[in-house]
Amino acid sequence: MSHTSSPTPASGPTPGTRQAQKEQSRRALLDAGLRLLEHQNLSSLGVREVTRAAGLSPAGFYRHFRDLDELGVVLVGESLRSLHEMIRSVLAGEGEAAELIDRSIEVIAAHVREHRSHIRFLARERHGGVQPVRAAITAELDVFTTEVATALGTQPASGDWSDSDLRMLAGLYVEHLVATAAAFLEAPTDQPEAARRIADTARDQLRLISIGRRHWTRG
């Protein structure tokens, strides 16, 4: 008497594989969006345009993001996160003011070279983009300012500065670093002397802020 064996159930993707595929699709959408945003504003971008560039269906987009605004907000976090970490590391380090200034400018220049698309996206969307993305940029820069204020507060030059004065100083540094990043972005990549001029100007401006810091007293 022969026995018929039960068919072996078809094996599907494991949970780990499914998660990896999901993360891969999400990354593809973010990368496609960032590439497209080098040449246009988020407000002019369409879901179909992004999914076509990512090699996914429009339905696949909504498994990861509610809308393009949410994709833009995620890109804001990615664009600034590594810069936060680098600047915080510089300011928490040892050294004279001039040395810290030099390292800060070097960090900004390197960040722009390595993340031009991110910096261009931020520069374009900060003042003229859609409201949720503008708000996300403002919030990220606010966090950045808090981090810089904390790092400045550990430096001997801060003395008995109040929290509000430290935050004011940090705001000056953050705004200056953002402006310097935008200036590096616009410098022609085939003209290294242009980048050197930007670095020299930024260094002098930060030194001026540093001199003012040493003589600051609230009236």
C-alpha cells in the first residue's frame, strides 16, 4: 500500500528578509527623492516621479510615507544629523579658539563636499519649501543650537554666562555655519581658490564672533 506524502508548504520570505526588503525600498525612495530635488523644489515633485526614479510602484510609496512632505521631513533629519555630530565633536574638543574655528570650517567644507545634495536640498527648502519641511528644518536647527550651546558652556571662555546668552552665542555660530555651507555649495568645484576665499572669510567672521564673546557683558 503506497502512501502519498503531503506536499511541502511553499516557503516565503523570512521576517528578516522582508524587513531588509522594506528598508531597501524605503532607502531607494529617499535616494530617488534627493536626486530629483537637486533640480526642483519638493512642492513641484510628484509621487509617480519619485517611484519611477526608484523603480517602485506608486502604491509602494505609501507603504513607507504618507506623502511627499513626510519624505522631505525624513530627508531633513538625514541632511543635518551627521553635521550635528561633527560640529558637536569639534566644540567639545580641546584647543584654543582659533584651532576650534579652523576645525569647524574644515568640517563644514568636508560635509558639503560629501553631501552636496543634502545641503542643496536644505538651502532650497529652508525658506521657500513646503510648510512641514520648513518647520522640520527650523526644529532641527533649534536642536543644533541647543547642542552647540551645551558644548560652548563647557568651555572656560564661557565663564559665568547665562543659559540665554549661551544660546544667543550658539545661534550666531549655527547661522554662520549654515551660511558658510551654502557659500561652499555655490563655489565652482573646479575653482579651489574660490573655496579658499570662502574659508578665509568664514574664519575671520568666526574669529570676530569669538573676540566679541570674550568682551561680552549684558548691559
